[in-house]
Amino acid sequence: MNFKVAVIKGDGIGPEIVTEAQKVLNKAGEKFGFSLDYEDVLMGGCSIDATGEQTMQLQYARQVMQCF
């Protein structure tokens, strides 16, 4: 079984923590027979660093809905 997951590596919980959590989820998938496809969504400070502006709620909603 395969799942699509929107991943927000933003403020609060930093990108390094989320990356490690993805590794744990991937190992769980190996053990229990599922896989995950990750879609990165920029938000907050990470979005400002990458694009110069925050991701607006409408853009965020569209990105998340595309994952499903």
C-alpha cells in the first residue's frame, strides 16, 4: 500500500527533525509493508528563505490537496 504525505519542514519543528522522522516512517513501512511518497510544502521561515515570501494559505491548500 502506498500513501502520499505532505511534509512541512518549517518553523517550530526544523527540517532536520522532519527528515529524521521520514527515515523512521520509511523503516516502519519496510517492516509493515507500506510505502510513502513525500511532497515538500514550503511554509514560514523556510519559504521566506527559499522564495522571499511566505506561502499563502491558498497555495498551501492546493499543494496539500494535490497529494491526495
